[in-house]
Amino acid sequence: MRAARYHEYGSTDTLIIEQAPDPTPGSGEIRIRVTAASVNPVDWKVRNGSVRDFLPVDLPAIPGRDAAGVVDQVGAGVDSVSIGERVFGLGGVTGASAELAILSAWAPSPARWSDNEAAAAGLASVTALGGLKTLGPLEGRTLLIEGAAGGVGGAAVEIARALGATVIGTASERNHAYLTSLGAVPVTYGAGLSERLAGLAPNGIDLVLDVAASGSLPDLVEIAGGPDRVVTVADHMNAAALGVRVANAVNDPTLLAEAAHLGAEGRYVPRIEKLYPLEEIPKAHAASEHGHVRGKIVVTL
């Protein structure tokens, strides 16, 4: 199969397109013929070796954790999906940016979603849903999302709105119209946030979801009125010291199915900033590393 691979840790220059062995699904897994795969910050952090102490990979490695495509093989014990079915989902830390990929958690792709939108949904939706569910019931609550314009943040905005929350999202001013289109009340992040929120939420902020890891966690705890009202999916370093709960992304088919259900109803649409063909995956990684991505970056095959 054709795949993007890197043979050593390093910069985007290590990424090449070459032939790689076809993967075989194990028990409880499926193989898909990939139509598109997303690029996540974890992908380039794994590639450049900065997280090798706790996320080591065997080299050469194929970047990418989530993808969408058509099922072409099923492993032992899998009877919930058929050959030829459109699905999206998650595999291991690596393996998605190739013509064939193994998924260990998946859900049917909603007919409303394009293949590219389905590819953008996997990791973003389980991360967003994991964080929101850790916060508890959202109906009638005012939720602040720190870093709301990125892939996870945007998913969290739409899903939280679908679950009944009033959402205020922090972002740079250039993304305020985008957040409004998702159903959030936008606010600029940074110094003076609590004062700006006073005018937007006179009754206070009930809950906070941090997806930015921008160093603002102490301020977010103060804004929420205590660490028990804050969950982070990104700031592992400061969470423990502050008593803030961490929600890690997991390969959970139940969360994928919930995201797909909201997608089928038109209440969650994965947002894409830019598409790159597989041959331009170095550019896709570079764009993700640069940051300030609105929605997701997707690689097409």
C-alpha cells in the first residue's frame, strides 16, 4: 500500500511517501480503505520525538490516529459492521495516513457527512465528548470553553449546544464570527477574561472545559469557582496541582456513535480548515505545528 512514513524522529522533512506492508486486522479490529485522515497535534509531537518517553513508536511509523473510509476486512469477533460500509474511527497512535488502516473503534459515517468531514470527527469528537461528560449534565448550564476555535474546541461547542448548554468560547478576534456560526458566544482569551465574562454571563460560569493548555488553568478555576467545575483535556502538567480533572481521549465506540448520531441529526458538523493530498502531508503537519488552526486539517487519499 501507499503510505506516508518517517524512519526517524525529526522535522517534517522526515515524512516521505512510499510503499509499506498492508496491515491485517486483529481480533476486534477492522481494516478500512482510507478516503481521508486527519492531522492532530499528537501526530507531529509523536513524529518529532517530543513525547517519545510516554508515547514511543516503532520506526518506520505511519502518522495519524484517526481516519475515515470503507471497510474491506474485519478481524475475529467483529460482527457489527459489513464489508463496504462507510465508517470513521480511531486506531493506534500511528497508522492512519495510508491507503489501508486498522481501526479499533469506529462508527458508521452519517450520510450528511462527506468523507473528509468524517475523517475530521474521530479524535476531536471523542476528546470533546470525554471532557463534556466528565463535567456532568449540561442542560441549562453556562459552559466556558477555553480554546474553542480548534478542532476539539469547535466539536465541543456544537456538542455542548446540542446537549443543552449555553456556550461561551474563547478565541482570537479573527475567529469570533466562526464561533458565532457554531452557536457560541465569543470572547477574547487572555488577561482580563473574568471581567469580560462578567458582562456576557452575569449569573456566572457554571462549568469550564479547557482544550487549550495555554497556562490559563489557575484563572479558569477562579472563574468557575473551584477545581471541581473545571475539566481539561490538554493541561496535564498543571491539572494535578490544582485538583482539576483530566479527561484523556479514548478509543470508545460509544462516543463515536454518539457523535455520529448528532451528525445524522445535523447538530454536529466536523469543520475543516484545509485539505492536503497525501503527497503534501509535510505541509499538513507544518500547518498543524504552526497552530491557530480553525477546525481540522485533513489529508485526502
